[in-house]
Amino acid sequence: MGLPGIAEAAESIEPESAYAVLAKAQKLERAGRDVIHLEIGEPDFATEHRINQAGIAAINAGQTRYNPTAGIGPLREAIAAELGRRSERKISASEVVVGPGAKPLLFLPTLAIIEAGDEVIYPDPGFPTYEAMVRVAGGKGVPVPLVEANGFSFDLDVLRQRISERTKLIVLNSPSNPTGGVIPLSDLEEVAKLAQRHNCWVLSDEIYSRMCFDGVKAPSVASIDGMAERTIVVDGFSKTYAMTGWRLGYGVMPERLASKVNLLAVHAFGCTAQFTQFAGLEAITGPQTQIDTLMAEYQRRRDVLVDGLNSITGISCRKPAGAFYAFPNVQSLGESSEAIADRLLSETGVALLPGNAFGAAGEGYLRICFAKPIPELLQAVERMRAFFG
Ligand SMILES: Cc1ncc(COP(=O)(O)O)c(C=O)c1O
């Protein structure tokens, strides 16, 4: 008799390549190599002092206990008010579910909605968790390509072909990881029409919604007439407030779904750390000036990186409209993205991700996170220039 088996869904799950490349890069560093880390999507800024202090004060005040699964009342109220104001719609605290990071609010609503064989449309290239959560839920993933010429919005013709009565959920991510693309309102209106016609849910991952450049605003599908009742908006504190390690995110969804997601959360993680939630409360109710300062800096970094990449023969890179990722096209180099990413790391010490780590349509691209100081970005560009030259 052999050893007990592991479920097919778990056996077939892929890792998030950012973590895999990070591990490889760290191994090189331990061997004495100088590595520029552009692989992990994480702000390089510290969490603001006022937010840290709120978390510390909460710990000292004994806010270290079990608490309501969906989140503490004041935080849910504040999220409802703040997101409602930003997306110009009325949101009630009972529609808000808080969790340890945005990821559980991707996973749990999917588990609550998807039954075996249901089809889920998601962006390709897209955040790898979408594929994983659909697989674990027993659904069938239906990737729809994003098109560079459309600013990395969906290919709407392919979307129209692939949506059917079997589609139960459409996943959107704007601004996008890995492309930095923002879906324009006209495309969202088309997606909304299709979602209504085929009676499916929409999960809109808006974790980069406050991280847009050039005065662009990423519209939310939930603000389109008739969509709030079938949409889950996922957002969080990790990127906007540089709070990745605090683990704090939330989902906003119709109450009938929120109550079920709440039950899944009871059994999956019980509740989110209270002191983290008090830090999050300070983050969204306190002064918001730092976001503008950081976004101005990210925009300078984006411009330096993208201009540098475009000055290298064989690389062409659109200016991302949001998030902190550049997604240069390297198809003319005639090598797979994976081979290029591997060689860049081993030969030049520049760690970045191959585009196909985000889906088949990402082949021919690289993902570069520019949440790094400008001198490091310039150095990475020079190493890449020497490599490609
Ligand atoms: C598109 C997208 N959604 C969700 C997440 C997860 O966020 P969190 O760290 O808050 O779970 C990330 C993190 O990289 C992301 O890029």
C-alpha cells in the first residue's frame, strides 16, 4: 500500500512565480552576487508612522483577542463610507467582509459561488491566484487575453465568444497586475452587459484602484447601473498604504453573499487580528496626503524605467496607467520570456518575472516591479542594455 494521496486540485496548483524567483535570487545573493530585486510586487516604503502607532496603541490597549469574523464594526463602517465615496454609490457596512489580506476575499467568494464544472472567465495574463482559486473551487478556468494594443484591456470579441450559460463568474483586475493596464469605462459597460445577459457574478479586484498615473481614475464595474447586486469588489491595504505584512484586505459584496462568505471565513480563519484592523482604521480615516506623495514618486520611477527600456533595441514598453508594474514586450528578441528572465537573473543579477508566469498570453513579455528607488532602476536598465546589446 502506498502513501495517502493528495487532492487533484492541490496536486495541480502552480506556485506564484514571484516567490519562486525571489528564492532563486536570494540563493544567488547568499553566494555573494549583487541582485536588483524587481520581481516582488511590494512597496519599498515603510508603513506610515501614524498607522504603526495606531497598531501599537491597539496592542497595548489589549486589542489582541478574537473579534467578529467580518471585521470590527468601526472598520467596516469606515470602509463602506470611504469606498462608497470613491465609487459614488451607497455601501452599507453589512456588505463589507474584512480578512487577513485581499487574497482570502478572492478565494472565499469564489468558493461560495462556484460549483463543480462552472466556468470562470479571468484575464490572461492575470494574477496567478485567480487560476488557483477557480481550480480549488472545482470550476473550469476560461482565460481571456488582454491585448497590448487596447492598453491591456480584454479582447472583447474573445470575451463575447467565450462567455456562455456555463459562465458563473467573471474576474476583472484594474489597474492590472501584471500589465498596469486600466480597463476603460466603455469596456466595463460591455462586460456589465454580458454579465447581466448571462446572469453571472463579477469579481472586481481593485487592489490598485488608488494607484493610477497621469490623473487617470480607474472606474469600478460596481458603479454601473444594476451591477452592485452581482459584483464583489476586492480591495485592501497592502499596496496603497504599504502594509503588505500586516495582512489586511476586504471584499464588498451583496449581503446575501457576504453572509455566506462570513461563514466560510469563520471556518477558514476565524477572524482578522484586531490590532491590524485598528491600524487599518487609522490608515483610511487619517490624513491621506502620503498616497499622493508616493504616487508622484512611483510616477517618476515609471517614467525613468519605461524610457530606459524603450531606449534598448528590441524592447518596447507601454507606459502603464496604474499599479507599479511595467510589462515590456520582448517578442522581437526571439527567445522565450522564461529563458530571458532566467538569463537576466543568472548573468546580470536583475530579478524580474517572465510574462507567461501570468498565463499563456503573457509569453513574449516581462514583468518588472518599479517600486524601487530610481538609482536601482537605472542600474537595472543599464545591465539589461549590456545584456541585450
Ligand atoms: C492583483 C492582486 N490582487 C490581490 C493581491 C493580494 O493582496 P494581499 O497581499 O492584500 O493579499 C495582489 C498582491 O500582489 C495583487 O497583485
